[in-house]
Amino acid sequence: MHGAVPLYFEAAAVITTLVLLGQVLELRARQRTSGAIRALLNLAPEQAICSQRTDQKKMLPLDQVKPGDRFARSSPATCACRMDGFARRKRPR
């Protein structure tokens, strides 16, 4: 083949294989990441123990927590993560 351009099928096959392998690895990593984020979101408490201006404590859904409410520390039995503090502003979900 004098004067013809040589074809490199092996190089084309290796490049194609590496690109496809990269896509498969990326998809697996994305699935693991989204699963981990979902697990973290499931740890968020659904209710808060709020103490009003008086020392009366009451369980409220997080939707009803207003800025200025005080949170009492919760036990691990009632929620997956401990929290205490003030509500400063409401963030949309």
C-alpha cells in the first residue's frame, strides 16, 4: 500500500472502549451520589420541639416553625439529628 493512509483500527477501538468505560463509571458515581444525598435528606427531622415565649414546649411540623421560635434539643428517639437554636428566616424547599 504505497501512498495510502494506514488505518489504525486498534487505536480507534481503544479510544471508543475508554470513552464508553468513562461513561459507565460516571453513571455509577452519579447513582451513588444521588443515593447518598437521598439518605442524608431522610435524616432531616420532620418535627421540631419549639419552646414558646413561656417555657412551654410543643411539637411542631417544620412547616409551622416561624422566625424567632426557639428550638429545644431533641432526643435521638424523636429525630435522627440533634438541633437547638433560633429560626432566623424561612428557606423554601
